[in-house]
Amino acid sequence: MKLNIAVLPGDGIGPEVTQQAIKILDTIAEKYNHTFKYLKADVGAIAIDKTGNPLPEETIDICLNADAILFGAIGDPKYDEDPNAKIRPEQGLLALRKKLGLFANIRPLTTFNGLIHQSNLKEEVIKGTDFVIYRELTGGIYFGDKKLSDDGKMATDVCSYSIDEIDRIAHLAFKAAQKRRKKLTLVDKANVLESSRLWRKRVTELSKNYSNVKLEYLFVDNAAMQLILNPSQFDVILTENMFGDILSDEASVIAGSIGLLASASVGDKTALFEPIHGSYPQAKGKNIANPVAAILSAAMLLEHFNLNDEAEDIKAAVDKSIELNISTPDLNLENHFSTANVGSFIRDFILDEDNTFYNKNNIDLGQSTII
Ligand code: IPM
Ligand code: MN
């Protein structure tokens, strides 16, 4: 298969983790005889520095003409610390989501055998957890009218949803549930918010078309608690933009690190694949950031084109790296490996079909020849 992939490394650790994802895509291309071409483009703080615009026209063109987009991370402390900044890096990502009509952000959450024992949560609580969050991505409070009164003493953000916006992601979530364990949990705040009541009404109506899917409802405050108390109850979680943003960071604790979680954003045009983590500016350029979320985002990209064996190869290699503790400091404080080392191990494991190349004893001693 030939794919033109727009690569938007963005800010902070974005470039270094994206580089590892490309390394792995090249490995897959080599092994399976695909041709992946990459076109780099700027977004976020780096784009503001170069052009004054967090999402330059050229970047939009590159994305619209590509088959898929691989995205790194966005954000820079110099803007976080300045609430008066008129132009912000995050506007680049939000505008990109809107321009490309990326209305559904799909965030899978599973546990890794190699990490389950060292989680902040009890092993018996998180064991068997396997769910996916369908987060609405182009509506709600993120995109509603924003106002600051002239005297600067009052601010407003409007949260609105239309039934069309609810329906299109709800259909995707129901279809996903049909292919999984056939349970869909709608997370909202229907006891307080009008927009949530519309979500409940529409999703309940739509559920009649998916009679084999069990629909449940949870208020978001309760959902936040249930995620930690009993995460294995969930199969597909459907929710609006901001609730999904918050709950997915919370859920990353179940996996072991936010550096492990990938996502796919799909909609009307080119699909985008990105880690759920931010730009982690403290780690920028230090070669310590976890590349796994970026690498698993590349796996989701391949799945999007039905390259499922290829994606499975990546996931198996990631599992192996975690099992062998070939991990960055967020997972392995002692004897940790660098961002590039982890990427190289995953690459070599994918190429080493018979597993003859790696030597577990050497890896345990930190002397492996393949990293
Ligand atoms: C995410 C991020 C973004 C969001 C930020 C960077 C705008 O936190 O993708 O989850 O809030 O959607
Ligand atoms: Mn977020």
C-alpha cells in the first residue's frame, strides 16, 4: 500500500516521539513492502514562532491532501503562563480538528501485563480493563462563544450541541460497541445541563437501531469515580468534548502512564492519529519521553487502512518492550532507557520474526545488542 502521511510533530516532546513513530512505520513498510511518504508541517508554538499563526495555510493544505496525519504534541509554557496571550498553540490543534471535521476522537484503554503490578491502582481493580472512549471533538464548550467583558470582570464559554453533532458520533460509538462487548455508557451531566439532556434524548432514540447494545447512563462525576473504582465495567464510553478530555487523562492511570495512550480522530476528511499526552516541556530534547503513545498512534493509523497484521506486530513489540522493562523513566525509574532506545527495541523486535535476535539475559543486564 502507498500512503502519504502528513507529519505534524508540534511542540515539546512532539518531535522526538514522532520520530520514533516514523521509525516504526518505516520498519513496517520494509517488512510488508509498503511505501509510506511523509510530508512535515508546522503546528502550534513552533508555527507561531515561524509564521505568527498556530495553523498556517500550508499545514492545512498538506493535511487535506494527505491520506493520514500523524500528530505529535502541542503547547508551550510561555503561553500557559500568560493568560492574556491572544494567540495560543492549542488554537492550532483545535482549528485543525474543526477544519478537517474530526468529530470523533477514539481513545482505547487497556492494561499491559508488564505494568499491572506496579500501577497506582490495585491489580485486582484494574485487571481485565479494556474499554474505548468515544470523545466528541469539534463541539461543546471548546468551540462555543467565548467572551470576556470589557472590564475584564466576567467571562463566558458557551456549551452547545446540535442533534446532528450528537448523532454522527453516537452512530460510530454504537457500531464500535456492536463489534466489542455490546455495552455503551453515555457519560453526561443530564441532571444539570440542557445540552446533556439533549445527548441523553438522542442517544436513547438512536439506541433503538442497535438493540443488541446495552445502553447505560452515568453522570460525569459518578463516571470519574467508577473509572477508578471498577474500570472493567466499561466497554464503550460515549461523551462530549470536555468530559472526554478529562476522563481520558484520568483513565490513563489505569494503563500505567499517559505516555502509553494513543488516539485516532476521524471525521469527514483526513483522519489524524495522536498520543493523548501533551507536550511535556520539562522533558523536551532530553530523550526521556515515552514514545509508546506515538508508536501506538501509528498502529492505529495502520488499522484505519485495515493493515491489521502490521498493527498487531507493533502492539506485540510494544508489549514485549514493557514486559522486558525496556521503558522510559515514567515506567521504569531504575535502569531506564531513552526514547530512541525504546523505539529501536520495538523496531528490532518487529524485524526479528523468529525472536532469535534478542537475548533476554542480555537485556536484563542492560547489555542487549539490539538496543
Ligand atoms: C487533548 C489535549 C487538547 C484538548 C489540548 C492540547 C487542546 O488536551 O488532545 O486531549 O484539550 O483536546
Ligand atoms: Mn487532554
